[in-house]
Amino acid sequence: MLANQIGYYSLILGLLSSFLLCAISIKDFNKNNKGVNQKIFTLSFLQLTFVVVSFLSLILSFINSDFSNETVFNNSHTTKPLFYKISGTWGNHEGSLLLWLLVLTLFIFLFLIKSREQPKKYRILTLLFQQIIIIGFFLFVLMTSNPFNFLFPTPNEGLGLNPILQDPVLAIHPPILYLGYVGSSIIFSASLAAVTQNYISKEWGQHIKKWVLASWIFLTIGIMLGSIWAYYELGWGGFWFWDPVENVSLMPWLTLTALLHCTLVLERRNDLTSWVVILSITTFTLSMCGTFLVRSGILNSVHTFASDPTRGIFILIFLFILIFLSLGIFFLFHKENNKDSNSFFWLSKETSILINNWFMMYFLAVVLIGTVYPIFIDVISVEKISVGPPFYHKLITPFLAPFLLFMAFGSKLKWIKSKIEEKKLLIMFFIISVTLTFIILENITTDLLFYTVLISAAFFLFFTTLKELFLKKFNNISQTIAHFGFSLFILAVLFNSILSSEIITNIKVGEKYNYNKSEIFFKKIEEKQESNFNSIVGYFKITDENSKVTWLKPELRFYNQPITITSEADIKTTLLDDKFLVMNLVKGNEYFNIRYQIKPFMIWIWISILLISIGGLLSLFKKKYEK
Amino acid sequence: MYGKKVKLRFVFLVLILASVILIVFLVLQSLKENVVYFQSPTEIKSLVELDKKKIRVGGMVKEQSVFINSNEVNFIITDFKNEINVIYSGAVPNLFSEGKGVVAEGFLKDKNYFLATKILAKHDENYMPPEVKEAIGDK
């Protein structure tokens, strides 16, 4: 009760401090003092504190199961374990927006502390732009999705959290992903401020690179966590489904990756200035679009909580204001910085980074069209369509091979002008890659040519980066690790998709199912009881062709609040493969529908993504780019 | 004559234009091939010609219509005006049950039989895909 009030009023105080901050910073902007006024720091800290207090009081309401709070009532239940009571705070629309706000205010405060060496006017402008976004979100939360709505009379019991969200990975997935999404807001504000001050320069490049890297790392890990969750919880046995909601998080990742590479050019060569600004604007716009698409109920998925049209319209209007504001500023203030931007030879690091950008933009276009086209068709006609995975595979995979080759070559090139070194070694690697691929693939796939090209390219990148890792001094380790991780990722994904096998069948308790000298034996079921669900555990004995026995125990959970059935897959992971078994109950029948999959190299997909993020992390902690 | 720089820019521009056109063409082409249309049982009944392409059918699973054996699940999708028999072998989502909304993806055998290759998982007991809602007229 009390927590509710405190939370609500401290949100309002947070909004007030936003207005106050704007007023003070505008006043401070024209003064000639050197540093930023101390009041601004204090206020920004105060604002952060208000939002933190508000967020904590929401968590407290969730822990105490205070059902006089509408959000708690809609998304919690007394029998839920404490951990999921807490994670339920951001497992819903209102709470997750409060988290957005928290990260927004946290980042601008960190920015103020971390940017002391930057020009004062630039810092104040960044703060102003960020406050515009923050005010927008404050208004959005207070007007359309207040997490502290009061319910009277107080209900005795809540409605419960969607059971498939009751999962440890999904408890940390939203905060991490948001750090990535919202991190792009700082890049957005900072690049607009830098444009108005004509401060897009090498120094700015070095300074903004840290922020780009930080949000890129969080976004990468956030997407990976979501993907891991989808893999074991949704029981489809894959890690990426080209679901609109996944695509929406992939799009800012693509632009952010492009931006990351561009800032390298900017900090070294003071070039590609407009491109950097455009990418910064696009990244944040795509993050906002993501929030809009997911929250408005246009896309149907787990992320779509109650859909309320006013929310969608609010975000849409806010989004348009931001886009017009940023484009306006860009065209009015941006001057191409010609004084020390020099042209570069066609064979140079700059070219290779540009090529990387072209590829990223192409991938972005494909994902964007695939995601938006069905919505577009729905708006202009009565037809309902969906775009499936074949669309993406067909358009993306052919471009992957050249992309990988450029990645292998490009990172070896020098700035301004370069020639290809170690030709013999590269040719040798190339031959090794092709023969190796051919030997591996000869007997396992029908689509030999297509896969040979792709996998050879991936192996080529794999060997070249591996060689760098072992032989070179550690002068560019972050990049090498990230690129090595990427080659590993592509290899794992490709072999995983070629070698996966799947059995789907309906089976009764006590029955056996035989295939290719292997056997699945459904021994028995056992019933279990937990505080908020009952479950059936199936015991499956799997004997493979080498008579090796694996026991898998998938589970069916019957949650009481809300009444939902979920299946928990049982997965046995080894370095070589994952054995994945999920069972479903077909209501009113004694048959259980089971799906058994062998997924080779599954763990390597996660390991490689971690490697890529570690590459980013190393770069973040490196003092300065070596000349 | 134009200078070398202008010439280079011209070549560059042509290259970019050509690749953009190529990409647009590629994307549109594969969109055409890979788009899956959604149809209700009533719409299928009124088809003049059977489509060979993959489609989605949505509606309610008719009560008492689910039959299951070791390799198939058979059921009827209804929009309360017309219905269609579905033959399916594959994984069944948890929320699939009689009297609930369903979306099946696959191919039409004829106007009365649908060979499903996938039944789409929905995550919430009360959630109804917008397509299904529309197909059964907000019932």
C-alpha cells in the first residue's frame, strides 16, 4: 500500500526533475564557466534515485504480493516462488517500461560522470536530448501504463505470471537486452549533440566507441539469452525462428555492429562522419520501433502483453517526433568535415569496413522487409500473410560466403593503402578449407556445392583468425577473437542444420518406437507437486545405434494460476551434440506426442556468441587503440 | 572530357544502382515465393481453383473431432460456418485442444482435406490469434 504511493510519487518527482534539469542546463549552456554546473550532476543523480525508488517499491509490492496494485494483481500470485515474484516485476508491460526508464536515467548519469574531458556544450546538449527521450517515457508510463494503479476492493489472489516466463534465463533476459536497447539512446543523443556542435571528430569517435561497445555487448548477450530460452522452453528445438519479435531485436544489432566498425574509421581517420550519425539515429529508431511493434500488439508473441491501442499510438507519435527532430538536426547542422578527411586507396581497411557496412545494410533490409511486409499487407488489404524462414535463408545465406571471405581479408588490411600480405599462406589456408569441407560433406548432404562454398568460407575465416590468435602479438586481440567467434558461430550453425535429426511420434506409456537401429522406450510417468504447479515427468530410455543408453526425463507442467500447460524439454548436452526430448499431452487421449532431436554442436553456438561478446569486452577495456 | 575522379564516381554510382536493383528484384522474387497466405475454412470452400502453395488455415478445433494414433493426429477446423478436415503428423503444441483456436500450416489436398505440416504454438490459454478471431467473426 505504502510502497505503491511512494513509487507513484517518486515517478512524478522524477518527471519534475527532468523539467528542472532542462531549465538549468539551458541556463548553464550560455554561461562561460568551464565545467558543467554542479547542480546538473546533483539533479541527474536525484532523478536516478527517484526512478530507483519507484522501481524498488514496485519490486517490494511484488514480493509482498500487494494485490491492491493492479500490475501486481495482473502478474503475480502468492504461490509463486520468490525469485519469480521479483522477476515478474519486469515480466509485464508496465514494469518493463519502468525498467526502460531506469536504464535511461542510469545511462545519462553515467554519461555525465564519464565524459568530463568532453566539451561542456556538447555534454549539456547530450543531456538535453536524453531528457527529451526521458520525458517522453515518463509521460508514456504515467499516462498510458502506470505501474501503480490502485485496485479497490483489494483482491485476495492475483492472476499469476505467464508460466513460460517463469524461467531463470528469462528473468535476466529483459534487463540485459534493455541495457543494449537503451544504451543506443545515449549514442543517439550524443551524436545529435555532436552534430549541432560540429564535434564529429577523432576525439568524439574515441569517446563514443565505448558507449557503442557497451550497448553492443549487452544487446548481443541479451539476444543470445532470449534465443537459449526459446530453444529449451518453446520446445521447437531450434535457436532462431525468424519470429518477428526476434527480428526486431536483430535489426538494431545489425546497425549497431555496422556503427561499431564505422567508429573505428572515425577515431582513426576522421572519415565517414555522416554515416556514423545516420547509423546512430537508425539504431535508436529501430530500438524504439522494436518496443513499439512488440508492445502495441501488432505482432503476436509471448512479448505481447495486453494490447492497448492508445499505447501503440503514443509510442508511434513519440517515435515520429524523435525521427523528425533528429533528421531535422542532421540536415540543418551537419557539415561534411573536409579539412583532414583524406581519400583512401581501394585496397585498404576503410574499404573493407565500408564493405562490411554494405553487407550489414543488406541483411538489415532483408530482415526489415520480412518483418514489416506482412504488417503492411494487413493494413492495405484484407489478406493475412506471413513470411517464413525460407525467405530469410534464401536471401541471406548466398551473401554469407563473400561476407566471410571479406571478413578474413579485410581485417588483415592496413589503413589508407594496403597490399595483400602472406599470399602463399592465405592460398594454402584456402585450399585446406575447401578440401576439408569437401571431405566432411561428401557423404552427408545432397546440396554439396552450396554448402561447400559456405563452409569453406567459414573455415577460411576460422583458420586465418586462428593463426592470428596463435602467432601474432596481441595487438588486435579483441577483433581477432570476435571474428574467430563469428566463424565458429557460422560453422556451428551450418553443421547443426545439416546434421540435425528429428523423430516425432505419438506414443503410449510402455511402448517402444524403433528407427534406424535406435530405440525410444517410454518406461513410465511420475507425478510431482510444486507450490504453483503439478507436473508429469516422463521416463524415456533411448538406445542409439551403438547401444549407448541415454535417459531423458521431459516434464509437463500444469500451472494453477493462470491455468496453463507447459512442456519442459529435457536436454543432455555434450560438446558434440545435444539430445533433446520434449513431450506434449494431447488432451483426452492416452497418447503422448514426443519430439526427439539430436542437435550436433548446439553448445558451440552459445560458446561462439560468448566469444564474440568477449571480443567486444576486451576492446572496451583496452586503454586506447594502438597506432 | 570529364576528369578521372568524376569518371570513377560515375562507375561507382552505376555499380550501386545495379546492385540495389538486383537486390530489390531478389527480395521481391523470394517474397513472392515464400509468403504464406492465411485462409479460413469458408474462404477455402469458396475457392474456384485449388492453390498448390503452402497456406495457413485457422479457426476452432471442433469438439469431439480429435482422433489420434501413433503417427497421425486428425481433427476438424471450423469457423462455425464451414469446416475442414486436417491430417497432421508432427509435434502438437500444448495448447492444442478441442474447442480452442488453432492455426495449421500446410497444403490443401482438396476442399475438404488439409495436410498440415505444422501446427503453430500459441502461448496463452485465452489468447486468440487475430487471424482466427477474424475468421470466426469475434465469437
